[in-house]
Amino acid sequence: MLSVDYMADTMRAIIQDELGGPGVLHEASVRIPTPGIGEMLVRVHAAGVNPADFMNRQTGVFSGTPPFTLGWDVAGVVAAAGPGVTLFEPGDEVFGLLPFPRGAGAYAEYVVAPTRALIRKPEALSFTEAASLPLAGLTAWQMLAETAHINEGSTLLITGATGGVGHLAVQISKALGAHVTAVVSGQNAELARKLGADAVIDYTSADFSKEVQRLDVVFDVIGGDYPLRALDVLRPGGMLVSTLPQSLGPARAAAAERGLRVAGVFVESDRLGLMKITELVVTGKLTPLIARTFPLERADQAHSFKGQGKVVLEVRPQEPR
């Protein structure tokens, strides 16, 4: 039997009936879902916006044919606990990553989530900050700590170092003890240094592949010709990790010939990794950068906004219908 803190039958959600640009996103009234075994219903307070959402909106690569609702990052309050749930109860503040890639649905007032995809939200994080962390933070953590095994004294280069994933990757790398070279535009150089970068390369005036050498790791979020160029700055046995596995075809063959390693990472929902990231936040070693917030109904504008850090949708509670 469910314990609930809501009375409504329907909720607001952002849906799309066709693939395309931000304009296809619109608000609709839909039924509130019911959690099943091992699931919880979460009243959404904030939902993170990610490039994966843009890709899904345009192509349906993760969700298939519309209609569907976007969003994997969620922060909110447990509204109902399904059968077998013992970790949380209604009223608990939680956040996490809905199962990627098939579990999207956070752009709504309520969403169903597997219990162990979520963790408790610490008081040190607002709902908005919490919603900005899961997908981008876990991407960085899984690439750096678990794939590249960054540790004390590691040397690495991070492209897109002030973006949604990059700004967290810089801070996580520093927390793990690495020496970080950030590749950014000149206008973002100061921000990269504030995030902890030891050295900065302005890609508008310099070719990073000519500026550094013999690094342990290159962390790439750009794709294009960056993976091939990145091989030139790695030491023998060094590693290129990328958030864009589809961009690594030519680099894989070239890396094999040169004794280098290449790995493309698609993020996985992981409450233990999220706990590690949260610990860095609570101890002051990691601060999410919020570029801008938008109300839920302005999801189309959120998808059109360009800035450094993360964009987050904030869900303002409405009276039960």
C-alpha cells in the first residue's frame, strides 16, 4: 500500500509530440504515475538540463518515437513509496540520476524512480544545486576515478573545462590530486583558474596539441578532430577518455598503433558514485556552477540558453487539481 503526500490525479509535464528544436517542447496535463515494486514517486523540485536532453529532443535516440518527456537529473521530495522500499519514506529529500538512457521523465511535477538510483539530499545543497549534479557529475566521476583512475600526481588535460561536465571534472580531478590543464576560450580562462585549473590553454589562439606533452590522461567533451589531436599529448600508455564514444573511431585505430588507450563513457546511474561526489560538495571540494534557472514551463528557453555551468528547471508547486 502506498503512502502519499499528494491528492491530485494529474500533473504538469513538459512533453514533445514530434522531434525537433526547442519549440517542440510544451506543457501538458498528464496522469501522475504510480510507483511499482522498488520504486518511489518523487515530487520534483528541480530538474537538470543536459546536452543529452538536446540530442534526445532532436533525434529520439534515447526515448524513441514521441510523445515523451525529457530529463534524467532530478531533485525533490519522496511523495510515495512503492512495495518493498525501505531506504526512504514520504517527506525525505532526495536527488539522483534516473536510469540512463531509458528512464527520462524529470521535466514534470512528479516522476517515478528506482529507489537505489537516488540518495538523500544534504542540507548543504539546494534542490537546484542537487539537480545540477547527477548526470554531469557522475559522467566526470566515472571517467576520471573509475575509468582513467586519476590519483595523486596524475597529469591531465580537460577540454570544455568550464561547461556542464567540464567544470565538475576540473574540481573532481583536483580533489583526486591531479595536475589539470584546462582548454577553454580566453574569456573563460579566469573561471577555469577559479575552478582549480593549474594551467589554461586558450583554444582560440593556440593548438593544445602543440602546448603540452606526455600527459597521463586527456578528458574530452568536444569530439570532432579533438580525439585524434589528443593522442599527440599523451605519454606512452596514456589514456584518452571521452563523453562522445561515437567520435572515437579514427582515434581508436591510431591509439592502438601508438600504445595508447581510448575509452568512451556513457554515464550510468550509480548511487555510490553520487555519494562520493556529494561528499566532495559537503567538504567544500566541489561546487556546482549554475549558469541559469528557468521555470518548468519555460523548458524551451532553457534548451536555447548558452552559458557556462549547468542550466536547471525549477518546478514551482501548484495547488492540487
